[in-house]
Amino acid sequence: MARPSNYSPELRARAVRMVAGLALEYPSQYAAICAVAKKLGIGTAETLRKWVRRAEVDAGQRPGATSAEHAEIKRLKREHAELRRANEILRRRRLSSRPSWTGPRPGDRVRRRAQGPPHRWWPAVGC
């Protein structure tokens, strides 16, 4: 589980809006990000840059998985891992509860000997 953020969602949204508004006043977007991070007391400009990139992806301005898609993928991976664990437990239980004296089950692979007299597939004596 990720640790909680030091910054509120309102501060994040405000900072992203400020970068969008001030981007034209600076020579580059990164310069605007540095200025806004300094004004708002955000630890590093890289933190704000990540917020801006995530907001651009969510708005469709950049390619990538949106926050909602990312959350859905994370949920599905967690569910998949849980199902794998449950299947492994059930498989082990099935194998351990099976008595050793029973014969093969319908799904088991069984080798069968060839049918017919032995002289068909053994070399003749005296060859």
C-alpha cells in the first residue's frame, strides 16, 4: 500500500492549474513548474512535474493510461492474484485429500501397455 501524500488533492489541482496558466510567461513548461513549486512550497519541481503529466494524460493531451484506467488495472491484478492463490489452495487440497489406493481419475494421464501376445513386439528367440 502506498503511503499517504503530504499534499491535499486541492493543492495538487491548484498547482496544476497555476502551471497551465503561467506556462506562456516562462521560456519552458519546466521553468513554470519550478516557479510554481517554489511559490507553493512543494518539495521538488519533479513532484509537480509528475502531477502535471498525470493531469495531461487524464485530459487526453498526452498518450498513456488515465488514472481511472490505472486504478482498474491495479484492481484487476489484485483480483487475479487472489484467484490464483485460491486455485492453488484448492488444487493442493484436492491432491492431498485423494487416497493413495484409488485408481487414476478421468483427467489423469495413464500409460497403457500394448495389447496382444508378446511375440509380436519382442524379437524372436534365436535370431
